[in-house]
Amino acid sequence: MKYTSSITSKGTITIAAPLRKELGLKTGQKVSLTLDNNRQVIINTGTKVEEFENLRDEIVNKIPTHKKGLTDQALKQATAKAWVSKYNE
């Protein structure tokens, strides 16, 4: 795919709709632009939430249970227990 875009006086570039669709870009989404050694612009669209969650789950599943720390529920229970014991003092 090759498309031509113009740069406005404010420096805005429009990315053609077929490219936006292919990249999965949404209105208001941030992209990162990088200039490589050949003076070509590279557009990085970032990581999608689903990709991030899958990668996070992969990493977390490799951590031994005893090194994971408290779960959300365990933290709430520990906090409640601390409040009760302080109250009982």
C-alpha cells in the first residue's frame, strides 16, 4: 500500500483510511513516529489492551505463587484484620 498525504500549515498529516484500518488506528489514538537511518518514518501504533493483558498473564503465570505477593482479596482481608485488631486494643 502506498498513499500520498499533504502536511498542513500546523504540521498535521492525514493517514489514509485504508492504512488506518489496516493498522487498527482509532480517532484520538496516539502513535509514535520514529525516523530510521534511511530517513524513513516508522509509525508505531503501540500495544493493544488485549495484547498487553495476554503478555501480562503469560509473565504472571511464570512467577511462583509464593513470590506473587498478596492478591487483591488477601490484601483487603489483611487490612480488615489489622483494623479489627487495632480496634480491639
